[in-house]
Amino acid sequence: MSTRKDIKNIAIIAHVDHGKTTLVDEMLHQSGIFRDNEAVQERVMDSNDLEKERGITILSKNTSIHYKDTKINIVDTPGHADFGGEVERILTMVDGVILVVDAFEGCMPQTRFVLKKALGLKKTPLVVVNKIDRDGARPQEVIDEVLDLFIELGADDDQIDFPVVFASAKDGYSSLDPNVREGDMRPLLDAILKYIPSPTGDPNGPAQILFSSLEYDDYVGRIGVGRVERGTIKVNTPYVLCRQDGTQENVKFSKIYQFEGLKRVDCDDAEFGDIVCVAGIADLNIGETACDPNCIEPLPFVKIDEPTISMNFMVNDSPFAGKEGKYVTSRNLRDRLFKEVETNVSMRVEETDSMDTFKVSGRGELHLSILIETMRRENYEFQVSRPQVILKKDENGRTLEPMELAIIEVPEEYVGNVMQKLCSRKGEIENMDTRSTGMTHLEIKIPSRGLIGYRSEFLTDTNGNGIMNQLFAGYEEFKGDIETRDRGSIVVHETGTTTGYGLWNTQDRGRLFVGPGVEVYEGMIVGECAKDEDIVCNVCKKKHVTNTRASGSDEALKLVPPTTLSLEQSMEFLADDELLEVTPKSIRLRKTILDKSLRLKAESRKKLGCDKAAKPRQVK
């Protein structure tokens, strides 16, 4: 076995918004990747449009820098729990991890998740306490929290003895002293060279490479990203591709690329320890191994945690179907969803009894909403059902449901309201304490279905001052029925265009989602009713013109500004008998059955069915 001294492979892991991407950006800048006069955008690693808009990392990114004759391959990973599948498979390519922790917030839910994965794979950790310039920063306390977390997660003696670097990625400095407020990133880079192990392997053995990620190029097609585990891979050399289903296929690499900064650079070969891209395999999938034909040894791929939330994706059948989207058929929808599964390893797509409906399962509402938003930007038109949790059965036949650990920071005056709401949704308080800033820290274990539809309610209850994060906490026995929505919908009476007069007559009945001049159809939802029942209103009603004038009748109508729901808020609002219509231009809420009389008949049949079975109507 040999060790490559000229290369280091690291992954940046952390909770969302703790500064991973900004840290990588600063390392790129100070390593001389960019020209002095080159215009470089902020958070250059977040290249996806959705990443730029939302300020979060969704897809893992590869880059590299050169420092003191050593090439450092860096993988920037997502921080949100819903994209944990990206983190899990990327860790197989690296030898060590940089754990970034906010000097103010300390250890958060995703910190625990990513660290557990890294420790389980025996990766060497280097802790970076970031944002030490922040008001209220408490670096020494945070180090103690990190140490407690290492011990709690069962780290071995070498992992517990982790090195620490203090930094401010925004201001571009790092130090081994928490009191230093100037400098550059050299202390961090020196720590990487000193503490992160170099790749080891057999340089002369039979070639072997495991593919952990996929990219796509318009010119060369599908590109596999992986690490060379043994030997040397070369262009136009025959290899055997070992697929996950056990089959084998003879392949050749038409192109091999290595990462240099943010660019892919052509090369003829790559040695063990290199993180590379290869092209030339049309149907390559994540988790597959390419081997030398004389030594076929597929490598095991890390087990990805299963999805917990599912939604039905359906062909749009509303009266406005096909007016705004380009891809509207079931074939279009099917091809796009199954294409997503090829690169998104933590997502599942299943066909149903209906040719027009597909069951899509993911790690959370955000995970699914990103897919929905991406598809609508690609000119797809479809509709989705309400998110549902995925239930399981244990060996004793008991029903199990996914649980979440909700980590909440909220001002003291709002604590009572938040606790009341979450406890009514079967939440159990695990921990509670008060921070020096006057914020109350809550840890509540709650069924995943109890959090569906709660986030927007949480922001309202805390006047936007609360912070909530959640982490998957395993499966537990089913907790019983949960009433998650206590208000009905305002449903459109007839197809037409909304008028100021019609909305003025309706606005006292609840909260409106649309303004005047909007095209609507029968059965479409245009607001939230103030009561726990659905009401049908004529929002297209026009005022009759007469020759008679009455006192005060011609005064200007005063309309309350409508509430515009985002995609996530629309998903949270959905009831079991409602759908969300998604097009490139619009997001519309609607009843599954548009006709009022048919809807009433269906409800009657449902009630009669419950009565016959001697079971009360359940609210899921």
C-alpha cells in the first residue's frame, strides 16, 4: 500500500447557513484560482438558480485548490436535512471532513446528522468554528458542545482528539486563537495538510473506481464523478462496469476530467486517490463500480436513508390544462420523474394503478418542493396531492410512523403558543432552556405529519421572530389521529374572471389568495375560510348597473390585499380532498372534484361508508 503525499480529499459538512459555501469561496479566492481583475459573484459554488434565490446549497459541488505543492480536492455539501442523501454518498469519496459550526448557534440538528455519518464512515474530522466576528459569539462554549456531541455519537479516541480552527469566512481570516480578528486562510489550509490523511492504495493494482455522483454535459452526455480507489484509469481502455443489480457491462471512458478550481480539465489518465469525472457511459448510475477486466471487484455503496414523505404527481386535468406548459402528457411526466431518480438517490418514484399518477417519495417537504419548482421552470405542467408520511409495519404488525426532532429558538413571549400548538399535534418536549440572548431553546419530538402545514403557522405565531429546524429521528409507534388544519377553503362557484365587487362580498368570509382580474374556474380555491368548513362563493359577481343612485352605494370598494402563497405554503395548505395545480406561470389550489354537487355526493358516500364500518371520520 502506498500513500499519495501530493493530494488531500475533504468534504465540507455543517448545518444549513453555518458558512460552508462562503468558506470554500474564500479558500478559492486566496489560493489564486481567480485573476485579480476577474469579476466573481458571491457564493460562487452555488451555481444553480434555485440555490442562488434561496441562499441554500442543494447539490454537492466539486472543486480543488493548490497549496504548498499539494492538491486539495474539496466537496461542498448541502446543509439542509432534506438533502442528506447528497451528503451521505459524497462522504465515500473523501478521507476527512471539515465540520463547520457557527460560533453563536453552536451544534444544530443537521450538525448531528452529518457528523454521525462522517464518524460512522471513520472519516477524520477537523472542526472550524466559523463566524467568530458575530455579536454574541461563544467559541469556547461551542467547542464544549461539539466535544459532547462527539462523545454522544460514539466517536473513537482519535476522532475525539479533533483539531480546532477559528475563522470568519466572511472577513477572510482563520486562526488557532479565538481572539484573533485578522489574517488569512493559511492557518486553516496548514491544518488540512497536517491533520487530514492522504489517500492510500495500490498504485500498481488493477484499476477500480466507484461513482458517487452524476453530472450532465450537452456535448459528452452523462458524466460520472467518483474516486479512483486503486490503480490507474486511462482513456479508451476497456473496463467492466458492475451494476447494482449484479449485471456487468464492458465499457470505455471517452473522456477523463480532473477538477482545477471550478473547471473540468481534460487528462489522459488518473491515479488512485484522484477525484475525477469520466464520460462515455450512456446509462451510468450512482453507486456502480468500473473495474479492470482481469479483477472484477465491485465496491459496496453507502446505504442511503429511506424517504419519509410522499406525494402523488398527476397529469393536469383542470379546465386550464395545457394553456401554459409545454410538457403536459403522462409520458412527459413519467420520463422526467424517472430521470430525477437517476441522480437523486434519496428519492423514489413508483407507478400506480392509474397511468396518469405517480407516487414520488422524498426526505421532506423541501426536498419535494425543489423538484416541483425545478420541473415548472423546465416548462412542465402537472398537479400534486397533499404530502403524506410513509408508514411502516414492524415484526409484530404494529404501525410505525416517522418522527422528527424539532429544534426551536423563539422569544420568551411566544413560547406558550408554540408549545400549545406542537403538543396538540402529539409533540413531546425533550429539552428546554433559556439562552443569554433572551431566546428560549426548545427540543420537541413530534410525528412528521404533525409538522406538515405548521411552518407558516409558526411564523405567524412568532411574528417572524422564531427559528425552527427539524431532523429525522427514526420510526416510532403510530401516535393516533392529528388534526393539522382547523379551517376550510373558499371555493369558486363558476368559471370566469374575479371582480372587485365579487371579492369585496367574499373577503369578510376569510382570507383571500387572489385579487381582481384573475381567471378562475369552478372548484378552484381562492382563499381560506374563517370557519372549519368549505364555502362556495361567487368571486366573479358583477355589480348591476341601474339608473338609480342610493346614498353611499357608489363609494369606492376597499379590498384587503390578498395573501400570495409560495409553493411551500400552498403545499402546506392542502387538505386530503385538494390538489395543487403547477404550471410554468401559475400555482393554483383546487378541489379534487370540481363540481359542487358531485363533491357533496362523494362526501355523503364517505360518511355512509364510515357509518357502516362503525368508525368515526378520521382527520389525518
